[in-house]
Amino acid sequence: MSSVLETNLNALRSYREDLYEKIITYMKTYSETNCTIQQAANGTPNLLVHTEGQPLIYAYSKYNPEHECERWAEAIYTEDVAVGDVIMYGLGLTHHLASYITKYPNHQIYLYEPRMDIFIESLKIISLEGLLASPNIRYLAVGESDEELAQLFYWYHTYAVLKKEVVAVPFYLKWDRDKYMNFQKQMEKYLLNYVSFQQYNKHVGKLQHRNILRNIPEVLRTPSLIHYKDKWLGKTAIIVGGGPSLERDIELLKQLENQYIIIAAGTSIQTLLKHGVKPHLTISMDANIYNYNAFSNIDMLDLPLLFIPTIESRIVEKQGYIRIHAFFNHNDEYIHLLNLNENSDPIFIGTHSVTGTAIQAAIYMGVQKIIFTGQDLSYPNMKLYSSGASHLDEHNVEKHKRNMTERVYNVSGGQNVTTLKMKITLMDIEELISKYKDVTFINCSQEGALISGAEYRRLQELDHPSEQYSRDDFIDDYVQNKELYDNELMKRALNKLMNQKEWLSNVILKSSKVNQLLSELAMLSRSKPNKCMNSIAQIEKLWGSIALHSNFALLIEPLIKPELVNFDKVVPYIQKEQRIIAKAKLLSEALSPLITEMNKQIPENIGEIEKSLETISKNKDYGVLYNGEGECNDRERIER
């Protein structure tokens, strides 16, 4: 390995260790490269790319790459563009990037190199450390994995604040224009999802985080879905939604309830119970008040409930003992507390609807054929739900109708009205279905939207299984497998929880000191610039000790997301600003609102943790963790 490549790999490891690991794996897996570096006539490194079935392609001019790239940069915009945020599609050997930065020095660039082989070749000649140190470079992504693209789009849509563009290096369009067009589509789809999640987080994001803490006692005293993995191997499940078309299938569903696994997706439980259908399993995850309204008048004592810890806490607190839990991949607090393993524990992709959770849960339990009914994923005849649903008030029904500005094709060849949010939900489910090639999906929702990947057939037309499997059979399985987390793991989890409480208390002290230093910056920047710089250094150190701690992402970031995003957007300008008065002003204006909101949220977090610890310490359902012998402090309870 050359010294240049080794130096660059070390720089990459410092910048993004996850990307470093992917590059190392790629280098070990693919010993032959499709790229070679040659010299142009003027001595500049050039890249020759070998693509199967295509002629050899030079990435740059064979004679003068710099001149070619300078002309390209000058021709990108027809008018002066002072500032902007761009994704540069293609890194190559950085010649186009260098020309772009020279021509547009105020632009912020998010670099994307789709080909790992080209990136590895570039590491043999460029200085990656110098590249990443450039004030113009905001993020670097490499490779075509969904995860890598999601990270790139997240950074771009979260932190880019100015005029947004995608700038493609010409060679990459010549190499594979279709791949570039697909990249554009993926970015557009991510933006729709991002906007939807932003709106959701704005309304219930903080409540969702509170529920995660409030539901710790319920998770610890209920079995994980891990004990039911593959229990339904070979069986067929019907995932029931609450769409209007459910009414067409409800009577047949009553006759078939012991031949299929009936799974109620969220609030569809209302309609099922109204018509006398008791599902094998109900799944719920939503944190909002409407979900609580749907469950508040339902007797769930003999109805198994699979819940995700984001669920409105009063639902699981109120219900009986037939409860099981699973997790989302963004439930980092539980992954941390319980040392969850993504390869074995029931950790599902967070989706826009409970149907997505139901699909993943059914497959985790072994189901290989999934049937949809009541999954309209649109609003046929402007109707929101099937009869029996009563969780939305009149105001919210009218709000939904005002938002029905989109259309999707339905199973009858016509179109249904829908909202942008529901359209995204449909796309979300279709993408999830595409991941499970070995599972058969059938859409029996007679008035609903076409679902890509799920053949449409009426429920009456199917060949129904003869094997019987009743809800009571599943409850028997539940009783036999009602195994909780072992006591040693619980003790470690609760020790972590108490350490988090102590850390939060310490953050309040540190943030108060930061606030005090921020309040003095304006005066110091004018009268004592050296002392001002020392104060800024102190602020950066204190803030770094908070924000870089692993508990920050678990306990604080979800509660101050808008303020944190606004702060991160300003950070590059703070770093570049050389004038001490302007620098102090930028830092104070960006960080003060964040600290203020953080100090408002932390006491509530501490309160939720204390309530969970108290619940656990006084309840006999937690085995050896239970203490009924009077008062003692939290740590004594757990160590006992």
C-alpha cells in the first residue's frame, strides 16, 4: 500500500469510521480495479475507466484537464450565483471540484462519489485530509447503498440553507445517465419522506420521546417478540387496515378468523371488534392522542397487543397482561439500555404507518404470505375510515379532507383521492414490500389503491388454508413463552438509566455556565478581544463535552432537533468568521436559543426517568428488582 493511500485511509477513518470500514471491506473483496490512472499530455493525472460492454472512457481531457474543468465551471450558471448549497455528483480525481470552488468560493458542497473503485483510485493521488479541511466541503458520501444515500440526503436536506442544486460532473453522465436520473428520483422521494417526518416530529416528536422513557417499565415486564420468532412459520396472515373497503370483507373475515392469522393494524381494531372479529394480534405504535382515543374504550384483556415503545404510554399502562413488545431501529435508548442485537432482536424499520410495522412483525414470526384488507392507502369516495372508527373529531376529519389534493390509481382502474402524507405512506409500504422477495403479498382491499408488489385479488377468490389456528392457540403460545429479560440484564439497564439521570443533572450545571459565558461575549468582543477568544474556547469545550457525549443523542437531541439543526447550519460561518465581534455575535445568537430550550426540556426528562425507576422499584412484576420493604434510594434498590 502506498504511503499516500495509507495517509488518506487514516484521514478517512478519523472523518467517518463507518465509511472507512466499507472502503477497507471493498478493497479486500475486489482485488481487480476497473480504473487506471494515466497522465494527460500536460502531466496532470487522468482517469481511464473500464465499463463492461462499453468503450474505455477518459474522465478528463487527454491534453489539459484543468482547462476543460475551468470552462465547465464557468458554464454551469448563466448568471452570477453568490452563494449556494450543492450536491456534487461525482468526485473523480477532484479536478472538477477544484475548478468549481475556484469559480464559486462561497458555495457549500456535499460530495457524492457513487463508485467505490473510483474513490479508491483518487485516494492514491489526492490529499483527503486537505479536501475535508476545506471550508467549502460539508459532507462526503461514497457508494450506492441505501444507507449511504440516506445519510447524504439527510445532511443535505437538514443543513443546506441556501439555493439548492445538484451539479453532475460530466464524465458520470456519459458513463451512466440512467443511474444519475435514478439518483435524482431517490433524492426527491427522500425529500418527501423528510418533510413528512419533520411535520410528524413537529407535532408529536417530543411526546414520542417522552413515551420511550415512560414505557421502560412496560418493556421490562413484558416479553420481547424475540420469543415468538418463526412461531408462525408457513402460516398466512391477513393484515387488516381501517380503510372503508374493510366493510366489504368483514363478514367473510369473521368466517375465516381461525384459518388465517388476523393482525389488526392500529386503529382498525375498532371496526373489527364492532363486527365481532377478535384478531390474533393487534399492533400499535403511535404516540398521538388519536391513538389513545381509539384504544381508550376497548377491552384488551384477552386481546394480544404488540407495541413499540413510542406508543402513547396510557394504552399499555391500562391494558391487561397479553402484551409483547418490539422496537424500531431508531429506538436508540432501548438499544443502549438492553444491548439489543439488530441481527436477532425484533428491531424493525420505522415506517410511516403501523401497516409497515405489521408486515415486518408477521415476517419476523415466520409468515410467508401476507394478505391486505382494509388497506386502502387512499380515500375512496372521500371516506376516511370504515364504520366503527371514532378516534378523529370533526375538526380533524375536515382537515384531512382539505388535504386531499393528490390522486393514486385504484384496484378498479380508476383513481382515488388522497393526501400527500398518505401517498408517501403508500410509497413507503411498496418499498418495504420490495425488500422481501421470498414473501407473497396479495391486496384484497376492494376499493383501495394499487399496491406495487402485491397482486390484487378479492378475498372471496382465494384458496383458503384448511389448518386451524385460533386466537386461543396464540394465547397458549404466549403463556408458554412469556419470558422476560434476565435479572442481570435488567440490573445493568437500570444502572445505565440512573447514570443517565445523573448525567442530565450535570448537563444543567454545564449549560448554565455556557449561558453565563454567552451573556458576556458581546461586551468582551468589544473591550477585551483576547478574553473573548478565551471565553469562546471555554464555550466550545463545555458544549463539546455535552454534545459529543453518547447520552446527548439518546436523551437530548430528540427534544431540541429544530434548535440543533439551526445551530449546525451556522457553525461553518462561525468557524470561518475572522472578525471577533461578528464571531461572538454569531455564536451567541445560534447557541443561546438551543441552550434555553435544552434547559427547559431536561428537567422533564429527569422526571420521566425518576418515575420509571420508582415504578420498577415498587412493582412485584419485576422479580428480584422488586423491593417491598420500605424506602431506599434507587441504586440500593437495583443492587439488591
